[in-house]
Amino acid sequence: MTKGAAGGRNDKVFVIKRSGERELFSDAKLRHSLEKSLAPPAAINDIVNHIKDELRDGMTTSEIYRHAFSLLKKYDAPLAARYSLKEAIMDLGPAGYLFEKFVGELLKHKGFAVEVGRPVGGFCVTHEVDIVGEKAGQHIMVECKFHNSPGVKSDVKVALYVQARFEDIRKRWEAQPAHEQKFHEAWLVTNTKLTYDAVRYSVCVGLKAIGWNYPGGESLQSLIEQSGLHPLTCLVTLSRSQKQQLLNRGLILCRDIARDARLLKSVGVDGPAAAKVTDEIRELCKIV
């Protein structure tokens, strides 16, 4: 950590969060984030100690993340890919369409039949619903709020907007039972954190809200890890250009690449390099 005049350490080092706030550096938080990558304890200890030795007051959490990612990447590519999951989701931008497709894949894994981007008539206006889902007679509308800027949270205005759209559509099919689309529930899915008021309002009105780390066990991060449906933007054995080429071709999941070696060859990855990518995917997504 910060070294004093006599070479000692000062435990009070302030870092700058992505939101611009200052907070005391916590090695427990760093350790926890590394544990989520499933890195072994010895590797976590080495990385935490390495970063603590280079800490300086005013260092940003983004700098700390990049440093930890670099060290983890040298240790094991799949662990680094898992550690970079939140940033990988942001790399699906700048627009939100790929994020909508990605959330659709997560819903399919949960047994829903899905349709992305369907116009649905409301009582007052027509709405472009991000995802329409159906399972066992239960119909849901899902609105996806995508952010590609770190430190941004989805606030109560987002939840109010989703609920208002749901109420307008519900009013239409209650007034006209023969209306082609009804929804039993509305979902809000975002790739960032939800504010306290956004969560409080969602609980109050019955809106199912899913944020990066909310709710416990069913957060966006949990759903990805449980399903093994990681976005190809996670991969550290592909360049940014190669990943963008694959995204441009409509691919979004690591699993899609693992199923067809020709896809890697089409972006200039062949032989031993392709084998490294495939190995990373199999370990990351737990493909036997």
C-alpha cells in the first residue's frame, strides 16, 4: 500500500470509484471479486499483494481492475475471462440490441419461448417490447436497460417507465379480451446495479427487476454463471477486432463458436491458436 517516509505502509489509501466517489481501498472487495472468477487462493493472494504494493492515493478502481485482469490473464485465460464478465457485457454495446439478444438466450435456457423486438399495441400507443417470453401459459414482457458506461446505475425512472408500458398494454387486453397479446408480468433486466429506490418501487408494484448483482441467486451475473452462456466478448484468446467480426455475423455466445471451428477460421484463427480459444471456451462454459 502507500509507503511512508520510513518505508512503512499506510492503510488509509483512497481510490476513485467509477461513479467518481472516493472510498477507502478494501483488499476484501478485491479478494471477493477475484474469488468470483474461481481463481485458487494462492493466485488470489499473489494478485492482491501485488496490487497492494503498487497502490497510490487517488488510483481509480478501473486501474485496479485492469491490473488484476492482466495478472490473472497471465495465470489462466478462462479465469480472466470470468473475471471480466461485467466489462464483457458492456462490450456488447454501444447500442442495446445485442444485449437484448443475449438476455433472450438466458430466457431460452430457463425454458421460455422468446421473441426479440415485437411491436405490441397498448391502450394509448403501440410499444416496441424488447423481449416477449412465454412458458407454460405464462406471458412476460421484458425491457432491457443497457449501459456501456461504468459507474452508471439504473434508477427508479427506468422502473417507472417499464411499469407504465406494462400498464398501458394490460389496459388494452383487459378492455379487449380478444387482443392478440397479454402479459401476466413485466421484467426489467439491466447490466448495471439498480438504485435502492428502483428496487423498492419494483417490489412494491410487482415488477421483476434483475440487475448485475440483484436479486441474490437470480442476478444477471448469477444467471450467466449458472447457465454457462457467456458472451464471446469475454474471451481473452481473441482480439477485439476478431470478436467484433463474430458479433457482426450475428454470433453472441462462446458456445456458438465452440460448436463450429469454421467460425474461428473465418476470422483468421486456425491451428494452435484456434485450439487455445476452444480450450478457453470449454473451461469457461464448463463444456465437457
